[in-house]
Amino acid sequence: MERLVALSELVMHLGLRATSVEYGITITGITLDSRQVQPGNIFVALIGENTDGHRFIPNAIQQGAAAIVGTETLGGIGAPYYQVDNGRQALADLAAAFWGFPARHLTVIGVTGTDGKTTTANLIFNILHAADKRVGMITTVNAVIGDQQMDTGFHVTTPEAPEVQRYLAEMVSAGLTHVVLEATSHGLSQKRVANCEFDLGVVTNITHEHLDYHGSYEAYRAAKASLFTGLAQTHSKEQAPPRTAVINQDDASYKLLRGIISVRQVSYGMDFNADVRAREVSRHGKGTNFLAVGQNYEIPVECHLVGEFNIYNCLAAIAVTVDGLGLSPACARAGIAALKSIPGRMETISLGQKFLAVVDFAHTPNALRRSLEAARNLVPGRIIAVFGSAGLRDQEKRRMMAEYSAELADITVLTAEDPRTESLDSILLEMAAGADSRGGIENETYWRVPDRGEAIRFGISIAHPEDIVIACGKGHEQSMCFGRIEYPWDDRTAMRAALAEHLNIPGPEMPYLPTQEEHG
């Protein structure tokens, strides 16, 4: 999708007055990566955690950048230069202006929280689809625009502002009217979803995660809360629904959010006082049935997603669509029932073995706890949990996740999960200390197996009939980071490979991962 916009027009959205320099210059795109600069692009130089984009301005100009935006005082660089106070805000403003502020032509639903964002976004998407709405979706897994599905990257965060705005523009061009947008804490704090003009916001929960980036739980919670405080500033739209915040009454974030939200609020939860709540819950091996009760409606819900946490995700989706958008309860029921599974979310892998094998994305302490609790309800046998904890990320959760597993699983296998430039052995040592603190005994109730493929093989090899082997932390992801290199990796492929070897039947090869010595 190509577009040309006059530089003089874009400069005004930086709060600057266009001069004779800008007239006659046509912009072909906005980028923050100097390696991706195309002739006619604006290059926005950002100062990140590890890299200062200002260093790459000469490269950007050499590749044909028509203008540069940055936060440092510079001159004589060989292209028009615009100094701004906040580079990320400028990037978001330029991207939205370049694509014609597409969010102003859509009903935008933002989904945030620590765990359950992608599932809740998919549930909302399915309900809107059941209501015959022309709906798109942008999650950390993919972007869905009509019949097209596009991968949004290696790891779990919201795409950068230029990509988000391009996706939204493509949705407008395709005639879509609604979009469900997953907003991570990084996406919110780094202005990746600025100018997305949210009409409704929903939070799943706010628990322990990303403290490596945000510095404290309070700062992390504030990043999530910004989705809701921003609802009041959304640009006016024709035929827009009432600005609505949907919040989890059973979550610790409820009191804080309730006190700072200035727009209409709808609560959900198991609590009797919640606006949307669940009654008559019955669990079975392939999901959960319950009665969703709201103001003037009751919905018999058939959810094919296992785990009590998915009751909350369904309630959140119902609150957004029925209470927030005014869709019929029948559409909510049909949309939830139509969603059979989500890639990498409690996904069952079966090659005919006599035990259950599951891949799940749980990569936070709370998500791991909830996945292991769900696993306990799926089989009468043992839980064999295989997981790791990422390098260069929140260090405290390493111990916490091992503690939960020592308490809730019968067997714990600690392994690699994106160690990056950290020592994998050191990460596993921290996790082992957590297991020890909860009565774990190494080589009896827990093992350290650094190679993730070998860890999954080991879990499969010790499984008995009616056990469950659950590999957590990677889910749908397609790579694993060792050092600074992303190696192709898919837990589902690894699980199938291990199962095929165990059953002595044809199957995929186990993906390759480097050893600790190889990646340094």
C-alpha cells in the first residue's frame, strides 16, 4: 500500500511551521530503523536501551532519507532536520498523519493486561465477526485484515507505530469498521499505540511482569492504566460508541483503575457485584460451560478453551461487545462457541500417545500458576512442567515461577527460554533456588536440562499414561534468542518431534539450538 504525502503537511503535526524548505519535498514513508530507509522516507532517530539512533543518521541520509527527526541539537547534516522533545511521540504523530489518521475512521477496541490479552482479543474478534461486523485485529501474534493474516514479529510486543498505523490504514481501505488492538505495556509506554483513538479499553489483569523495563510494579501498572486515562482524549468520531472502560473486579488493579477512569465503566468477574459475572460453572476436559449474567441478559456460554482464566477472558469479551458495543447476547454466545483454539495457548499436541501433551504461552508467574492449575483438572495423573525464564528480563520472576511449579506440578524441568546474552546456567541456578525453597529435590522432583529440545524429550520420556507434559513460555513464538541471534524454534514442532521419537513413528526433526558454549 503506497502513499505520498507532502513534507510541509507532516511538519505541522510536529507543532512546527512549514518553511520554504519543506515545499516540494514528498515523503514516501516513516521509519525508525536506518537499515529500512527507502528514498523519500523520514527517519526518526530514537535513543533506546542499547542504541542511539542519532548515530545512524548518516546511513539514513545515504540511503535516501528526505528528512530527519531527532531529539539532539544538530545542524548541517545534509537533509532537513527537526528537533523534538519526545522522539517516540513524534514518530507516532508522523505515522498517524502520514496514513491519514486511520483510527478516526474505525471503532477501536484496546486490550491490555499481563496475561490473556491475545485470547481476549480473539474472543472479541470472533463475537464481532458473529455479529457481521467488518472487523480487523492486531495482536502480538498477527494482524488480520479481511482474509489476510500477517505475522507481527518474533516476540511478544505491540508493533511499532508506523506498522500499527499502516495496518489501520489498510483496514480502512478494505472497508473495515472495527479493530481489536492488543496493547502491551511497552506499546503503551513507548507510544506505539498513540493516535489509535481508542473507543473502548479492557484490562485482563495486572500482575508481575516487565519490571526489568518499567523499574517497578507501580510504573508497570501506570503504563497499563494509560490506555484508560487516554479514552477521554480520543478524537471525536461519527457514530462512535460511548467511551467505555472494561475492568476486572477480581483483580488487584480494580481499585486503582476505578479511581482514575473518567469515562463509563463496566466491571466483570466472579464477584456477585460485578456488572458481568459467571454463574453455574461446569468444567470438562475440552473447556468450560457457564452462565454469563449481565444487566438484563443471561448467556449460556460454551467455551472450548480450558482453564478457569478463560472464564474471565470470556466475561471480558462479553462486557466489551454486549455492554460496550450493544451487540446481542446471541452474537456473544455464537462468537465464543466458534473459537475452538488459539495457537500456543493450552494447545494440545497428539500423535496417539497415552498421555496429554500441551504447549502454552505462560511466561509470567501468574500465567504459569493458572496454566498448572488448569492442567490439574485435565488429567488424573502427574503434571510434568517444562519451562524457563528469559534473559535480560525481569529477574525476580525466575525464582517465582520455579516456586509455583514446585508447589503445583509433580515434576519440573527447568530449561532455556531466550537466554539472550545472559548465562543460561546462571538463570537455571536462580530458578533451582526457587524450587529448593518450596521443597523441591533436584533430580527427584525437578531437573535442570539446559537444551530445550532435550528438556521436552526428557519430559516425554518419563510420562506415564494419564499424565500431562506441558511446555510453557514460548507458545506460538517462532524463534529463540541466544546471544543476539534469533534461532528458528517452535515448541509445537519440538513437542511433535519428541513424541514421534518416543512412539517410534515418522515426525518432524527437533529444531536446532546452540549449546551454552556455542553462544558464549
